[in-house]
Amino acid sequence: MKAVLQLSILTSALACQGPSSSVARPTASMDIHSFAEPHRVRVTHVDLELDLDFEHKVAHGEVQLSLQRTDSAAPLTLDVDGLEVVSVCASNGDARSFRFGPEQPRLGRAMVIDLEAGDEEVRIRYQTTEDSEALQWLAPAQTSGGEHPFLFTQGQSIFTRTWIPMQDSPGVRVTYAARVRAPEGLTPVMSAEQLGQDDSGAWCFRLDKPIPAYLIALACGDLASRDVSSRCAIWAEPSVLDAAHQEFIDTEKMIVSAEELFGPYRWGRYDVIILPPSFPFGGMENPLMTFATPTVIAGDKSLVALIAHELAHSWSGNLVTNATWSDFWLNEGFTVYLEKRIMEQVFGRERAEMEQMLDFQGLQREVATLEPWATVLDIDLEGKHPDDGFSGVPYDKGALFLRRLEQVFGREKLDRLLQSWFDQHAFQSVTTAQFEEFLAQELLATDQELAQQVNVSMWLHEPGIPADPPVPSSTALSLVEQEVERWQADPAAALDTQGWVTQQWVHFLQSLPTTLDGDKLAALDRAFNFTQTGNSEILCVWLRLSIKHGYAGADARLESFLTTVGRRKFLTPLYGELAKTDAGLKRAREIYRVARPRYHAMSSGSIDKLLEAAGRS
């Protein structure tokens, strides 16, 4: 299929000038992962025009950037990576010269545009390339329906610069509008208000609330939607929609719960789109339109905490955003804490306690494997890509810190603190230092005696888990541990597993003794059919055990799973377990050779590094 490739607005830009031959050097900025200098010239609004060419896997674009010029003599500096820039014009059509800084590994390069007096906007004509890593173009065979292609973007952390020339820093917030042309039969959606098609057939979008560049998102495919409430709908391919709608039918209840806890939902709509399996994350909190993996459709609502998590980002992350990627815990730690509060209110305390305990155990295991620098909340990412600091630490250690504050000061005081934090910093990007100051003034200063019980500096600036974490407990998981003990003497079929949910099955598998062999795993498989489960969370733990203990009965399912699912959370532990032996590493490389083209660049980048490191060891 092929889109109509030329918009009239793009054609009109042909008179603009191409790049000049001189090259600018990158300059210092407040964000070490961005070349932009927003303190001199800041982008405030984005008008985007895109033609989607599925045949050639190219997006042809023109973007008009509105500017706030603090330094009238300064050029506009943007981030670009993997883009072919054709021309730059002022709003009156006059050409503006531009040049590029040297390529920086994994950061792209600076694009420097010379401005003249009175320039309040610039228009950039460009197109994406095969190096535009935010875009994943899927063939029909990689979708559920199997008849139409699919496209989605993933901008976090610094990949928006690979499909839009932008000041790609979380510290720069913009409003945006867009017009998108797609082949007939395909429907684009964006992280914005959906305005339908105009007279030319372009799909139109608008977001009048400022967001960082990484939250500008696009998906396009054979899509349908079904309402959950007047402000919430589920989007998916038609063959997935029934199951997705049933799984996430409680989304409106979650929104209401979150509002009761943390203040009004300020974005209007909250829709969820279920993407094809190659989506690299569980979910992405794109405003108005959460992107989610189909691997959370378990059939029993046991994995809907993911929706609670992405919804919670509407307060922590989208409303109040980390200013740099070193402050990432302000997004994710807050969001995990909010997620658990929503789950407790909607699904009960026992459910929330199980999830907290599993998170805590997972954090303990992960911290033991990480270098100390990677276990600090206020992480130092100098010389590193933001994704190098991606782990459970900003998520679960961050949430644990907030739970420690709750434990010491009480839930009522912490809730007031969080609501005040969101209200006072709404639609702003903030740093860890700002939160420390706010915390000291608004909570610690209210009770000096209690404040002495929380070593804030240790939690935020020191590696590892402090000695005073609020250790969660779960009666439901304790019962699981009793059944693990029984399994030492009784056959698997005799265990009392009636009514177990995903969290209990995961805990069961993670609590099995280390002295397993293929025969014991085969007996478990016969009793509980783990190899054929449709629950991806359970399956991933089971497949990892099967690799570790040489259970050949799961080999075919392992290969099928790795070649169809692109969620990095599952890929990394499975490839990592394979890579621990020479035979496993060989097998991992054989599978990866087939699977890699089906993964998003974020997933393949992680697996590339993992297998390369294993080959050197």
C-alpha cells in the first residue's frame, strides 16, 4: 500500500534553502542528553504535517515551530537523529540557513538554524530514514489481523528527534497540532485530541496543554474503538477489540479513583490503544492515548495494574515531568506509588499488597546485579544514554521511598503533599533538587521529630536499598509459599491452587527450590500446563526456569515467544538466561537472527548489547 506522498504545504516549501556547508559545534545545555539551548531560544508550539508511505517505510514531513526568543542574537538549536532535512524557511517563505554539529554516539547531532530579526516561527521540511529509531513499520504478518500494515512511534527517552526535528528534552514542553495523511483503510491516532478528517482527507489532531517531546506519539493501522465511558475508549485491531475491551472495562473506575486520591484529571479524554506484540514496553503514558502491549490481556484482569500505572502518569510524568533523565524517578517512582493506591482502591488491599511484595522482591534481586551507580535514585548519567539507567530502581526504589514517607508521616499527610505537588507544579518540568526543597518545606518541617526518622539524602543520593525500607507482606503470597513447601512431598496436582491469580503463580514459580531438573519441571507442566499458558507474565518466568534447568519441553514455545513478542521486559531475562552457557548463547543468536527485524529499536538495542557482552565474557 502507498500513501499519496505530497502535501500542498510540502510542495510550497521547495523554494526553501538546503543546508549550508559550515558545521556547528554542540554547546552546553541544561540537559546533557540534548543539544538544545532553550534558555536562549525555546520552542513553544509544534505544527506537524506528515505523509505516511508504508510501501517505502518513510514519513514525509514538514514541521512549523513557534519560538520564544530570550536572546535575540541566538540561533535556534534542535536535536535531530536519522532524519534527512531538505530545507528551512521562515513563516513568510524566505529561506533560513542551517547546519549540523558532529554526530554524537546515541545522541544524534545538533541542528542549528540562523534566525533573523522578527522570526517567530520556522518551517522545516524533512523525511525520516531507516535510521529513525522511534518508528516501527510492521508488515501485515506482524499484526493481529494479518491484512494491513501498522506503524507506531516510541519517543521516550530521546527518540522523538528521530522522527521530528525538536528540542528533545523533557525540560522543554510544547503544545502541538498535526495533520496526518495515511493510506485508505488505515486510521492514525495521536497523543492528542482526535479531530477527525478535514476536506483533504488528512486526519487532524490538537493538544493545547504543554508536554515534553517524548510524549508526542503516533500510531496508524487497521483500528477500531469501543467506549468504556463518556471519556474513555479502548482502541485495537478489530480482532483484538472484544478481548481488550473486556479486560480494561474497569478503566473509568480507575480514573475516578485516581481523581479522588490525587486531584482532577486534567487531560479530557483517557483512551487506551492496544498495539501489536512488537511494542517494546508494557505501556507508554502518551497523554490522552496510552499505548499498551497485548501481553497484558490475560483474560482475568490480573495484569491491569499496567493501566493503573499509565493512568497515574497523567499526574506524575505528564502533568509534572522530570526535567532531565537523571530525575526519571520523579516520573516512575511516584507513578508506581500512585498505581498501587489506585489498585488498592479499585481491587482491594490484598491485590495491592501482593504486587508491592513482588515489586520489593524483584528490586532486591535486581539491585544485587547492578553496579552501585545504577542503584541511585538521583542518578548520574554523564556520558551515558538515558536508557543505560533504565531498571527497576527508579520505579520500585522510588515508590519505596514514598511508602517510607507514608509509613512515618501517615497516609493523610502524604496525600496532601502529593496533591499540593501536582497542583503547584502542573504542566512544569522539575528536578530532584526542587522536590527535595518542596519536601523539606511542606512535610519534613511540619514535624522535626518524625523527619529525623527518614534519611532523605540516603534514599535519593546513595546506592542500594536503605536499611529502613517499609518491607511489604502478603497473606496471599504466604499461602503460596506453603504450597511450595508441600510440593517437596506431594505431587503437583495435589496442591491447593484454586483461585490463584497471576501474582500468586509468578510467586510460586519464583519460590521453587534451586535444585530443579527437567523431570521436575515436566511434572509441573503436566499439572499446570505452564508451557501453553496465554499469560505472558507467568510464561516468561516459566521459560526462564526451563532454560536454566534444561527442560526441553518448553523449547518450541520459547522460540515462538521470542519471535513474536517484542516487550523488552520479557526479552532481556530470556536472552540473558540463554547467554549464560555456550550452547545457550549459540541458540540465542540463532533465534535472534530471525527475531531481530521484528523488534523495535529499543528492544534490539538492549539485546545487541546483551549478546555482545556475553560473547566477550
